[in-house]
Amino acid sequence: MVVNVCPAATSKAPPERFWTILTATDRLGEWVDARFVSAEPPGPARPGQVVHLVAPSLGRQWPVRIDVVGMDPNRRWICPSASRTMSTSR
């Protein structure tokens, strides 16, 4: 059995401050266990954008594709699977 645990923290900073970090696609590698490859179109995360990363696991580099299908500004960006929703809490 494999158990993955994601670290979590709380902060009194406003969601807008985190939103800037969460939507900077070229900086995703600073806070996820993956290396940023590209974003099409380039720039901050937005609906219709496809983000490509490479994640290490089991001695290999695995391609990761994130399709941003929607956004709820300052709260979350939505990917096709609910398990891939990246959000801030209020």
C-alpha cells in the first residue's frame, strides 16, 4: 500500500497573495515535486491553458499535463479531475 501525504499549512495572508503564486505556472516547480516544462499559451494560469511538467518517480521522469478548464479567482483553478483542483481556502 502506498500512502501519499501532502503537507499543508495555514496563513493569515489574504487569498489574493496566494493566488499570484498559484497561478504563476512557470514557478510551479518551486512548490510541487515536478519541473515546469511549458504553458500553452504562456503566462499565468487561465482557462484553456495547458501546463506541462515532468515529475520524478521510481527512477524515471514522468510527463504531467494539467488542463485548466475553469477558474474561480482567488479561490481555485479547475482541472478535469476534482483531485487536481488547486485552491486557496477562505
